[in-house]
Amino acid sequence: MAKIEIKGTPEKLERIAIFLKANNIQHAIIDDYGNHSQEDLAKYRELMTKHNA
């Protein structure tokens, strides 16, 4: 297994997740335990719920 780290906003991460799903590439969004604002934390959690199903 290999990992790719994507740095950016939740919006950029969602664009990448949509691309991967559209191209049948298995992926998972994981919590990086980074120093994010409360607003961004909520967005990241929403992405994990939406795209890790």
C-alpha cells in the first residue's frame, strides 16, 4: 500500500475525492489530527462521512 498526502482546503480535498471515485480508484479520507479551524474540522468530518461510505 502507498499513501499520498494532499495538502489544502476541504474544498480541494473534495474535488480530489470526486475525481478518484469517478475513476474507480479506491481511497479513504482519514483524520490527520492537524491544527485546523473548527469550521474546517467540521468540513473534513463531513467529507470523511460522505466519501468513506
